[in-house]
Amino acid sequence: MTVFELSATVRHRGLHVAFSVGEHEVVALLGPNGAGKSTVLSVVAGLLRPDVGHATLGERVLFDVGRPGASQASFLPAHRRSVALLAQQPLLFPHLTARDNVAFGPRSAGRSRAESRAIATRWLAEVDATQLAHRRPAQLSGGQAQRVAVARALATDPGLLLMDEPMAALDVAVAPTLRQMLRRVLADRAVVIVTHDVLDALLLADRVIVLENGHVVEDGPTSQVLARPRSAFAAQIAGLNMVRGTYDGRGVRNPDGLLIEGLTEDRVDPGDSAVAVFRPSAVGVYTRPPGGSPRNVIDVTVTELEPHGDQIRVRTAELSADVTAGAVADLDLAPARRVVFAVKANEVAIYRS
Amino acid sequence: MKRWAASVVAVLLIGTAAGCGSGRSSGTSSGSPSGSPRQTLTVFAAASLTSTFTKLGREFEAAHKGVKVSFSFAGSSDLVAQIEQGAPADVLASADTKNMDEAVSAKVVENKPVAFASNTLEIAVPPDNPAGVTSLKDLATPSTKVVVCAPQVPCGAAARKVEQIAKVRITPVSEEQAVTDVLTKVESGEADAGLVYLTDVRAAGGKVKGLTFPQSSSAVNTYPIAALKKSKHATLANDFVNLVTSTEGRSVLAAAGFAAP
Amino acid sequence: MSWPRPGSPHPEVANRTRAVGPPRWVFVPAAAGAVFVVLPLAAIIARVRWSGFLALVTSDSSLAALALSLRTSATSTLLCVGLGVPMAMVLARTSFPGQQVLRSLVLLPLVLPPVVGGIALLYTFGRRGLLGHTLEVLGIQVAFTTAAVIMAQTFVALPFLVVSLEGALRTSGERYEAVAATLGAGPTTVFRRVTLPLVLPGLAAGAVLSFARSLGEFGATITFAGSLQGVTRTLPLEIYLQREVDPDAAVALSLVLVLVAVLVIGLVRAGRAA
């Protein structure tokens, strides 16, 4: 059941989006930098007024502005929306203890001091921060502070929780614990989480929305979007190569004339716009075109080499290949070197985009 | 943050500088010299002598080719203090004998001071005289706002003296530092009446009305003048003293309301 | 004036390991400046006649002036806070056409000679001033009252509070306020529980500056309020008057004023360190 619905246009940021969130659904909002993810959160939280749009949370109208013919615009201020926002930085109030930070929401909602403290104590326990209750934010590590910030946001019992890359500012070492904790406390809630990280999407989100240039380009269950991405960004975070073009009966031909053949998994008719998707580990790297079984052969120039697990990822402008360190040495790979990528057709998935 | 702090400091500095300039300090005035002045005669004179002495200074310059007269007008006690601290002055004209006596006892005065003018108190009221003041007695009416000089300064001492002689008890709303402060408060209508010198009323033109009262004759303020010991122009200094005490000087002073000593 | 943020280097550590200092030559003008400020204070102390000091500073007129100065400065500081905090909020947290002009006008008393301020107040609240008639009808007479002293002090001191608080508000940023709003706190709650506590050091600094400025106020007071013992003659006016007859008393009182100022600044420092 849908609990939140949004449609909003912010002209000066080129944002035009519409999506909804279910009652117990965690939605991951993905997209490259500047795609408008944070703008979306600001609009929903009430920190930014859209030019046109409307949003409802449960029965309540959060805003309804700029619609021609509408009798009058409505815009609920941030503090009356029941939409909590958890930012990249914890932004704990530096003059309050951890417990008083968490009690801030209930206090503002008019609960008594004792009641608010009880709620705070409960939520601190929920995020494993009971022992931090009497510390000031300056005495907390980044991970501890973010845990307290989560408790603070949840203590208001928000109808919708917004999270703006909550793990981005943390040590890599701390992120997994926090992610586990979030997985626990976010269950049964309506949440929109902006992230760059595929792990956040995989572990926390039921659904993924991909934003590019201020528009929704993909919207679907997490597993489906990551397994069969239709947008370049989703392919990138899923770690997959993608060639976008038109299906011509044999394969996908991109605007440059490159043809990638593969297996069509569902019905694709010639002329359909389609994508060809394959894993970097399925790509072989050669100095000259190999013979043998039917392969797609692509001339590329190496742009970058980087370690990837126990292999080396060979990056080119658009595609990547994973090879062993030994192969890198044998082939004498280095940036600017021209090589050939080869991928077997049966390693390539083709579907409509 | 840093830029903000810098601008605050700048603003504070400007504010301080402006504040420094606002103090009541000596004003320097000079006549137009004929030819290039080779000598400058510096005269320290009480603030109430500003207009008369400026006029006399011009006459002096006309009579002494190549001499420029430079004035410092301020409260008499300030002037004496400055001379004692070594200020380069050739002549001192004080508004009362007390400050001149102080200069004499500090041994900075060359000759015996000469009294050259006297001044008496008048009641100054705004032109429309809102409180209907006609006599010194009216100043004791509680609803009348009276401003006088503080007893520490000469005009205040004189005011206290006439109060005692007239057996009138004035409760002032303010005891000002200087007679000009009293005058401006009457001019602006803040005060209903003030006790100032006759010459101040005269100088204020139509901005205040002066009321004479008989007891004023008992508190006459005498103005003495003297050449100073440290003067490098002893002859010129004596010439200036002579000009002030001459008939010519008398007539200029009389025109401003000063009586003979 | 900002709170330490997680991840920022600890200030003490930064101090101890500072390898890059100012160029050495700056110490010469810096020392000259310090001497220029400190030497006159030393001169006052050297000039005090200690034998009569206690009698001079405990005379009726001195005590009355000191008490009046403390009372009026405290009141005007409260007024500065009451008026200045909202002014700083409006300047720092809103934008409207003409705001820059308004800011400049509000800060004008900083650069205005106080005497000019006194004259301006006189022609506004004086008997024949802009509002004088209205006030008289209401039965309010300002001139020659302690209220006039407080007004003169507030007039000259208010910009100090507004400037330092606006700076503090700008650096403290609006992000905490936005978070507080999303946690359900209305504007007044945000102001009371987040904005104000965050700028408290700036507010304290501004209040101290205002108090010090009020304590030293001379020009506007003598022009607007007059000078009467116990009513309008504050310590600076008393010092200036005493100079006429008793330079020793003036020096003694000057020292008292310096001590009070040092005390206030010291107390606030101690309070902030705690």
C-alpha cells in the first residue's frame, strides 16, 4: 500500500520527478553526483519549495503548489510534516548530550521531559548506544554520532524517514555495523535512502529508483534493477558493462556502429531500443583479435588499471575487464595501450531498455 | 569567520578614531596674514572669548606685518593644565581669577596678570519662555526645568553664589560641564531656563532670551590676561596684552557684552 | 566561536605542532601597538596618589557615579540583548530588498561620533524632537532622566551586539536549524533550543562589548541626558568634571573604570572557559 506520493519540479535545478513509497518499503534513491537526489530530499523534508508539484504522506498533503487551476497552494512547513531527515553528517546538537539529542523530537512534539527521556533511552538501546547517553557529540566518534542521529530521527516516529548517504562520511570499518543496525531498525518503515553504494541498496532497500539529470530513469525491485540494469548508472554500481543501442535481429548496435551479440532473455524485436549487459570477468583481453568460438570483439584503449579483489580491473572509456595480475604483465597493459576486448555471445544478456 | 573578524576590528578602529575626534578640544583659528608670516603668536584663551579674540587677533595681525596669531580656545582649567605640561603658548587669557592664580602659583606667568573684562550671569530662556520665567525666584519652581553649570566650573560657582545671596534654592535637572552645554539645552528647548553669562546670551543671537536679575552684580566674573614666561616672542606677547586692554580692545569686548573689569 | 566538529584537528594539538608562524618582523609593530595601548594604562596607575585613593573613590559623588554607571550599563546591555538578538536574526537569517542598506544604517552608531548620536537622540526624543510631543502627551519625559542615559548607552552599544551576534549566527549555519525542524520543532522552539544555545559564545561576547561600550559612554550621554549626580552623571562624566577641580580624583576614578572593565571581561572569560 502506498503511503507516500511525490511529484515535483524544481526548475533552477532541472529536477522533475515523480515516485511513491509503500507503507513498509525502503526505497534506495541512486544516481550520479548532481542528479538531484539531495534536492528531492530537501523538497520532501520541506526545506525547499518546488515550483510545481504535490506530495501526500498518508492522509496529509505535504504540499500542493503551482498547479494551474488549483484553488490555492498549500505548503506544510518542515516541522509539521512528520518527515525526518538524516544527513550525511550526524549534525547532533553540540550543546546537548546524546540522550537529550534523541529526546529533542519528542520534547518538540509536546511530550513531558520524563516521557521524552524514556523514549530516548529506548531508542539509544535500539541503536546500541545506551552507554553513550551522557556524552556530548564532541566526545563521540563518527560512527557513534551517526547511530545517535539515527535514534534521534526515529524517536520522532516519522511517517517517512529520509536518509542522505548516511554512511558516506564514515570510516569503511564502521559502515558495516551501522548498515546492519539500519537493516534492523528500518524494517516496517517507509524510508527513502539516497546512496552511492550498491551494498546499501542490496542490504537495505526493497526497491531502487535511479535518478539521472533530475529525472527518474529506472524504478524497480532492487534485485531486478541490479541484475538487469537499464541505466548506465545502475549498471555501473552493479559492476556490469552495458552497451546501449538498438536491437537489429542479431545484437545491440550502438550509435557508433559497435555490434554486441548475445542471448535475448525476453522478447526483443528488431528496432527496439535495447541494452547488452555483461560482467567484466567475462571479458578477455588480447593484443590482437582472437579466433575460435563466436565472440564479440571490441577495439579499446586502456585508460586505467586498478586492483579489484584478487584481480586487476582494466578500464576503458566505457567498458571494463577483470584479468589476473599475471595477464597484465604478459600483455604489458598500461594506460593508453590499445587492446582488444572479447566476450562470448553466451555471456551477454540482451533486453529491452 | 576570519574575514568577519577582520572587518569588525576595522569597524572598531574606525569607531575609536571617530570617538577620539569627538572630544571637546581646542579650536585653532587664524586671521589672514599679509605676506608670509615669519612669527606666530600663540594665544590660549577661554572658550567664551572665541569671537572677540578672533576679531582682535585679526586687528593685531594687521598692525604687525609678518605675524600670525594662532588661538587655542578651551576651558580655562584645561588651558592652565596644558601650559603646565609645557604647551607652547605666549599669552593666557582666563575666564576667572582662580585658574589664573593657579597659573601664577605654577610660575608660568611672566608679569602680574591684568584684568581686562568682566562678565555677569543672566537667565537664559527659550524665546517663547514656556515656563514664564521672569525672575531668579521663578527658577526655584519645581516644575521648571533649570540647567546650570556644575559648581566645579566657574559659571557654576558663580551660579551658586547668586543662589546664596538671593536666598533662592534651585534644583537643577542637570549640572553641565560648560556654559555652552547649558546654552544648547536652553536653545533646544529641553530646559526651561539656564544660568549663563550675558555674553553667551548676546552671542546666541535670537535663539535664547536673556533676563537680567539684580543679584547678578554680586557674582561678577573677572577675566585676567598675562604674557607667559616661556614665550619666545615676549614683545609681541606684551603687545597683544596691551591691545586687549586698550580702548580698542575694550570696545570689541563691550560689543560682545563684556563689562569693564 | 564554533563547536569542535568530529574529525577536525584538536585545537591544542594544532597549537603545539604549529610549524608555520607569522613572519618575524610582525613582532616589531605588534609590540609597538601593545605598548601604545598598555603604556597609558600604566601611566594612570603611576599617576594615582595612593594615600588619598580610597577617600577619593568612596566619596559620595564617586560612589553615586559608579553605582549609576553599573546600573545603567546593565540595563542597556539587557536592552541590547532584547533588541539586538532579533535584529541579528533578521539580518542573518532572512533576505529582503534593502537589507544591505538597513544593515549599514543599523551599524552606523559604530562609526558615528557619540556626540552626533546624542544630538540625534535629542532631536528624536527631546521635548521638541520628532517624538517629543507624542511622548509629552503620554506623560513621558525623557530628557534629564536616567532613562535618557540608558537610551544613549543603548544607542551606541546596540551595533556591537548585532555585529558580533550576526557573525556568530552566520558561522553557526542553518543546518542544525533545518535538522531541528525536520524533528518537528517549530520556529520558536528551534530558536530557543538550537539557535540561541549555538550562538551563546557570540552572544556573550556581544553582550560584554555592549556593556563595556555602555560603561564608557560619554558623548551621547552628556549631549542627550545632561549631568546630575545620581541621576545622569555616570562615571565618565564624573571623571571629566572632577578633572576641572581635582585631577587626582579624576585619575583615581579613571583607574576604577579601568578595573571595572577588566573585571567584567575577566568574569566573562572565566565563565566561558568553565
